[in-house]
Amino acid sequence: MATEIELLQKIPANTATNSSLHVAIVAGGSAVAGALVSALLSYFGIRHTVKLQSQMERQKLQATIVSAERLRWLQEIRTRLSSLYASMDMQFNLLQRPALPSDRRNRRQELDDLSRDIMVQVNVISLMLNPAKPVQERLRGALQANQGFLLAHFSQPEEAQTESSFIAYRNLKQTAFDALTEIGVETWKRIKELQ
């Protein structure tokens, strides 16, 4: 037991050194190691933050682009449909007017010009619509039905002058407008979901 006490007493003597160089090296090494660990942790933390911010900015940019394109698409369909129905209304009104024999040739040319314009507009709008979506397909169907309705009245213009024809035309037109309204509501809902 005496030897154990002697050994324990020698420990402080052997480990205690007055060398300031030794203390400075240990303290400096600890500081450098701490700084390295801190720098590495900061680097990885900043790298992770930058990566997350980059992903968020990319998602915001994508949402902005998608929203802008959806709005542009909706506005273009509205504009085209408005122009289309202005032409269809004009054509239907021409069909409703009784024609004098001397005016028939000019009226026929006017109706043909309107028909060509209407067909182009219907085709463009139809190509802008997705037939897999029921509401868009309903708009497409309403446009085709309106075209068929007007075409049927070319061969029998006196039919366009009846009250039932006017009501049928108005109902077909309203079906198209209702479908476009639903498309607009659906589009705005999808835009809000991206925000």
C-alpha cells in the first residue's frame, strides 16, 4: 500500500510541468480543431440552406410560370370565344333576315366569309382544349353543335326566322358560355393551389 501512495504522489510531480510551450501547443491545437469543426459544421449548414433555398426558388419560379401560362391560355380562349360568337351571332342574324332575290348573291358571299372565319376560330379553340377533360370536351361539343345548327339553317334559312330556332341557338350559346365559366373556375382553383 505504501508503494501505491508513493506512485499516486509521483503522478502530480510527473504530469505537472511549468512548460508554457506545452500548454500553448495544447491550447492552440484545441482552438484549431474547434475552429475546423465549427467551419465544417457551418459549411454543411450553409450548403444545406442554399440547397433548400434553391429548391424553393425553383418551385416558386415554376409556379409563377405555370400560373402565368394558365392565365394566358384562359384569356386567349375567352377572347377567341367572344370573337367567335360575334361572328356566329352575325351569321345567325343574317339568316334571320328575309333576303330579296337581288341580295341573295351578296348575302351568300357574306355568309360564306363568316362561315370560313367561324370554322377557323372553332378549330383553333378546339385545338386549345383538352378532350380528356369533361368540361373542355363539353365546350368543344357546344361549338360543334353551334356550327351544325348554323349549317342546317343555310339550306333552310326560313327556319332561322322561327322563335324555336332563336331559343335553340341561345341555348347552344349558353351551354358554351357555361362550360367556359366552369373552365375559368377550375383554372383559377388550380392557380390558387400553386401559390
